[in-house]
Amino acid sequence: MASDIIHGLKRGRAPRSRETAPAGEAGRVEAVMARLARADPEPKAGLAVEDPFRLLVSVLLSAQSTGPTVARVSDELFAKAGTPDALLALGEDAILTIVRPVGLGPSKTRAILKLCAALAAEFGGQVPRNAAELQRLPGIGRKSAEVTANFAFGEKVIAVDTHVFRVSNRIPLAPGRTVDAVADGLAALVPDAYKDGAHIWLFRHGRDTCTARKPACPRCPVADICTWPEKTA
């Protein structure tokens, strides 16, 4: 089931929320993060993060699928096999039968098996604890690596998905033409105090408010800071 592990600001150490943005892009980024944090001070990951291996597999399964479906499939899969060696022993046919509901079943099954083989051969069956090493694993790109490193191990990285990319370019926070450019910009500009919860805050803002079509600008908590020329009244 989805975890209730809380990310975000450490209790007793929250920076003061800013009502207005100081001059410059760094000031705007800090002000935006402060407001999003104030609106959702204890964001929960929505994925099982107690087991880094299960988290990594769940992130792999989540492509083009919904959270509840991924959680249900992950529960079923890990009830049968909870380690790389156990999943390898379970075999392709059995894994495919379980993961088919998340979509792209055959390709995700092959990716899981390749991931398990690499973890067993190169890392002693343990999940690497930082994003750079996680990206050495087959099928694990920067976003998946940074989600895992941030949620499971507390590394101060900010994963960029479609929602985070859109929000970062619209407000803007760390504009860029590529995911890597946006991720590098956020890493440089978001204060460390906000990095633990930044992905969740920005993801939810993009999913629920700053949507691709018909963004809800009138109820946006950072509308006065945002400089997007197409803001709606």
C-alpha cells in the first residue's frame, strides 16, 4: 500500500514563509517553494518507500499508469517475491501475469528482470543510495533515479516529470528546454530546506492547479509571483 512517510520541511526548522518575492530568480524560487510548503507542510510520497527496492520497481511500473493500479500490482508482486534474486527466480511469465494491468506489461517485465540481474551482479542485491549510481542501472533514467534517491534515502535532488517541467517553465522557476536543464536549474536554485518535498509540491501543483489545459490561475497560491503571460483571470 502507499506509504505515509512524510517528506517536506523538518519540524522546527522551517524558513519563514515569504508573502512577496525578493528580487531575482532565486528569490522567486524561494518564495514559490515557501508558499507551496505552507499549503502542504507534510507531503506524503504516495509510494511505498520503506523498501528502496520495492520503490524502485514501483517507479519503473508507474510509467503511463495510475498510482492505485501501481500500488495494487506492487502489493501482489512483492507478496510473491521481495528481492532481486526472488524476482529472477519467479520468472518472466509469472511476473508478466502480475504486472500486465499497469500497461506495457512485456516491456516492463523485461525491464524488471534486467534491473534485478544488474542489482544482483553489481550491487550485491542492494539498491544504490544515490542518484548517480542508480542511473547506472538498466531502465532507470534520471527521473526514476532521483525519485528513488530522494524518497528512499533523502538525497537532496528534485526529480522532474511532465508536471514539474511545465511548472518550472511557466512560473518560471528554472526554465529549460530539456528535463536535464530544468533539473539542474532546480538543483541550483531551490534552497536545501525545501528539496526534500520539492518534487511532491511541484508535481501536485502541476497536476491539480497549473494544469496543461485550463490552469486554475484564480486559485493559484503563487499567481502574483508567476510571470506566465497566458495567466487566466
